[in-house]
Amino acid sequence: MKVFDLHSDLFTDIAWRKSRGEKNIFDRFHYPKLKEGGVDSIICVFWVEPKFRNHPYDRFQTLFQYVMSDLMDSKHAMIGHPLSDQRNNPDSEKIKIFFGVEGLTFMKDWKGETIEAKIENAFNFLHENKFIHLIFAWNERNFLATGTGAEDSKIKGLTDYGKIAVQMANKKNWILDVSHLDETSFWDMYNASELPVIASHSNARALCPHERNLTDEQIKAIAERGGIIGLNTYGLFVDHENPTIDKFIDHAIYIADLVGPEHVAFGFDFVNYLESYDLGTEFNVYTRELEDATKIPYLLEKMSKRGFTPEELESISFNNADHYIKKLFSKEKDRR
């Protein structure tokens, strides 16, 4: 069964390994596990780690250069775009990688005479390089929005520049992702956007009360506009005491019962390859029996036993994400 993963940080691993002089990192380390897991398509994000927060623009450029170098040498990766019909491509065995960004703090240092010009110039660069996805903030307050984890911020929500960025993203039909936004920024983005938003890697707060998870009201709001929610395997967002594969499936059942399986997807957020790096933060809480991409077939088998039909599993594992993205970008195709 084909799988679409809405959120991966594997670009971070590529960058760190490239900085050490390694080559063919995607092909050697990531492709085998993704292929074993059935992953056909994946949104990979460029994320400026907390360690580099004092110079985010330079770090973003370094990340981009390292990743592009590795992908250009890859025999198994294809840089995807929703407007490219790759269904009948002879290289269909390649994994389609869609570009996203997790945190836009670096845009404030982009070239431009005004902040608005900096945002526009950055967006033009991203558009030219096939980016399709944006998360405005990552666990901090920046010049666009407030992320979860920014408890010390007295000001919450999207700024005026954040609202301008939403409008620019809408014009390009980009995916606006509310994962990592605090509740105020969530609703600001939801109300400012003309297009349906997604939560690429978030679970149900009713089952695991973490601020990174979504309230029932947020889940319903995303679904009402035709958005999707990608379920996250990171242990802290699955269960505070005992994150297991069955607890993960509990989130799938809860959200499917609340808004329908057509709004459920996967945003696995596997972090097993980040443990050894000095990122300025730690990722060390795994969901048992769901630690990496090779466990995806077992997950689907368990979900089947828990009551999901084959049709529902095909929708959750691939079709919901694929249809959402194609529908979103069909608007741009219609304008051409």
C-alpha cells in the first residue's frame, strides 16, 4: 500500500552528514527504510535548528545547498510538484519529495528594503525552487507568528506581516500548515486564509493533553474547510506515560470518528536519525513499535485489525493527502 508522509526532518540528517563530508546520504540511509515502509511521497522540511537561531538566514542557505547537492546525486529521489504529472513517469519507483519549510524566521534577514519586500523576495526564491509548504513558526515567537512553546511571549497570534504572508501563500496555492502554531496563531491563520489549512504532524489533545496537539474545535475547523490532519508518531504527542503503537491508533480512531477518515493522514515525524546531533534541543521519546519508517506496514496491519477498512486505509495512508494537494494546486493550474 502506498504511503504519503506529510512531515519529515530527514533533510536535517542530510545536512549534518554532508557537513562531515559524507555523500549519497538519501540513497544510502533514508531510501531503504522509506521503501520498506511503502513511502511513495513525502514532504521534507527545511528546519533551522535552535542551535543556529542567532543566524537563521545563513543556516537556511547552508541547509538548502547541502540538500540540493545530495538530491542531485540521488538515483532514488525525485523532487516533486503537484503540477507535474508523475503517475506515468518511468522513474515512478523513485520517492517523490516535496519541499516544505518549518519556521520562517530566516525570512526577516532576506534581501529587501522592507520587511514585506523580504518576505516577497523569499517567497519568489522558494517558488522558483518548487517549495509548496510553509509552517510559520517552530516553538518560538518570530516576526510572523507565535509557535507552541513560546510561553514567555506576551504577544500572541499572527502579526500584520504574518497576515501578509498568508495572502502571499494563498496566491501561490501553497500548503499552510498549522502544526507548531499556538492556538491564537492557529485561528488567526485559519481566518486569514482563503484556502483550507492542514496540520501535518499533530494528534488529538483529548487523548494526549500536549499543546502541540489539536483541540476538538480545531480538528473540526480543519475538516470543515476540507483540510487534513497528519498523525504524529513522536512519543510526547501520543501518550505522556506509555506511547505505543496502539495509543497512536487511538488518535487515528478518535479523529476519524470525530470528522471522518477522509480528513486523516500520516505526518510521521520520525526522529530516530537525529539523536546524535547537537541541535540545541533533544528528540528522544519514541512510540514503541513505531520508531521508524520500516514499521509502517505493521501499523497498517494493526489499524486493519482495529476496524479500519481497506478503503479507509488507502485513503489515510495516501489518497487523502494526495487528493488534498492536487485539489489545492489545481486552482493554480486553472489560472495558467
